[in-house]
Amino acid sequence: MLGSTNIVEITVENFQAEVGEKSNQVPVVLEFYAENAAPSVEMSALLKKLVESYQGKFVLARVNVQTNPQIVQQLQVRGLPTLKVISQGQMAESLEGPQDEATLRRLLDQLTMSPMEQIREQLDVFLANGDRVNAIGMLQKIIAEEPGNFSLHSELCDLLIMEDRVEEAKQILAGLPADADGIDKPKARLEFMDEVSELPALDELKIKLEQDPQSLEDLYAFALVLIVDNQMEQALETLLTILRQDKTWQDEAARKTMIKVFVLLGKGNELATSYRRKMF
């Protein structure tokens, strides 16, 4: 065993235990290398960096081609560097020649994502393309298989609200525990919709602000309508303008509303992170 518990030197004797059996727990990346060969040295450095980054989500199994000709022949390794990925006892991928970090990260992400992470990734693809209908259909199908996953119910409610299927969302929300994971997001969106129900339309507010750009009341109304219209960056910028003009206006309404927008954007959102810094 090498310095990290997630890096192991492979021989014929330990191949079955460290590769075949281990791959049933986590993906195993087989690295075929030769001592002092420049391409191998570069690949090894990159792989060791990735092992540390992924923190146990995969094992790096290193095969010295000079001392393990039997393994080399059996796995048909023809050149260096060569990587072979074993998952669930099966060959999942084979890469020959130098590989860059981005390529390896894409491969490892696919292999190491949890089922929930895979669902989240597919949802993000749908939403990035503005395809909320397919995102809703996907969530409904998964919820039918995993009815106890309340975070999925919360996500579904939020998308239904965005598609103006508010009554459906409210019915689902009524059946969820008060502390269900992610429930704050659809609740915040419903609150915003209630707030804008009596406000002027976006175009009308723009005209009012052209006449009086310093009106905090109109700026705040403008921000709320932008939020419901899912124009989050402009909404946050408008709220930040209010915050800079008068932090205490309407019992710190701008600051509190920005925090609610961060809930809508979700954990780890870059826009939310950026505007959190600007608040102080």
C-alpha cells in the first residue's frame, strides 16, 4: 500500500482482492505505468491529485508494466500511459495515451455520482434548457418509485409553481412534513407570488422608475416582480440598490428579501454566493 489508503500497487497476487472485489464498493482506476517514463510520470501526478480531490470515491490501482507482464497481456495493454476503469467487477472504460484533467474528471464524476446526484444533474440539464415540463415528468416518475424522498417532492412543488400549476403544488406541500428537505424553496416562491398579486406589471413599474428612479417603494416592487419572473440577477441588483440607499427601509426588507432569493437559488449557487458578499 502506498501513502494514501486509496492508492494501491497491484500484483498478480492481490489483483482479485484489490481490483475485482474492491470495484464492487467503489470504482477502481487501473493505471499502467513504467518507472521514469515521462508520460507515466505526468499521468501519475495527475491521478494522485485526483485521488486526493475525490476523497475515497475511487481507488487508484497502479500496475508496473515491467514487473507485471501477465496482467499487461491479460488486459491487452498496448502502450503507455493506459487507464482501465473497473466498476462492479466489469470494465467500464479504457483510455490510451495522455489524458487531461477535465476528461478524467468528467469520467470520474459519472462513475462516482450518487443516484441523487445523477438525478440532480439531469434536472439541471432540463432546467438549463428551459424544459420544466420534462423536469416535472422526471420527478413525478422518480417520486412514484421513491415516495419517501421529500426533497424530490419539494423540488417538484417548486417547478409546478413556476409552471403556474399552483394548486397542484399546494396540495403536495400540504402533505409534506414541516421540516421536509427543500420545502423552504417552494414556500418562498409562493410567498413572492402572493406579494406581487396586487402589484403593477413589470412594464408599468419600469415607467414609474424612469419618472422617479430613487423611489424605494417602486424599486422594491420592481424587484419582487422580477423575482416572480425568474429574473434573479436583476432582482438582486435592484435589492442591493435599496440596501445601499437605506439598509433599514421597511424593517430591512431588502436584506430579508435577498436572503429569500438565495433560498430560491439553492445551495452552492454562484449568483447567490456573489450577492452574499456584496451585502456586507
